[in-house]
Amino acid sequence: MKILGIGNAIVDVICKVDDNFIAQNGLTKSTMKLIFDENEFQKLLTNLKVEKTVSGGSVAFNSGYISAR
């Protein structure tokens, strides 16, 4: 069996923010926002302290999981 997986890993960036930050940046509580633009990401991080980063799903993991079944 041959498997090729191509994709971008997803990384969760966890920060504590208040309601004002959410409103000022057009975000919505209890949702996820994928950010593809490096400038947009850097703008959000300007006044934040990153508490934790967590690697999420990736094509490599999912391909390996499916092939093992």
C-alpha cells in the first residue's frame, strides 16, 4: 500500500482575552477562525500573551490512521 498525504498542519494558539478584544477584532465566542494571512495573524498577536500552542490534526496523522484500519 502506498499513501501520499499533502496538507498543512493545524495549530491551535491559545490566549486569554476579554470581551472587548473579541469585539474589536470581529471575533465570535465559542467559534474557530482559520487564519491564512500572516499579517492578520501577527496583528491579532500584537497585544496577546500566548498561553499554549497545540498541534491539531494533520494529513499525515489521518492518513496513517486510515491505513491502519
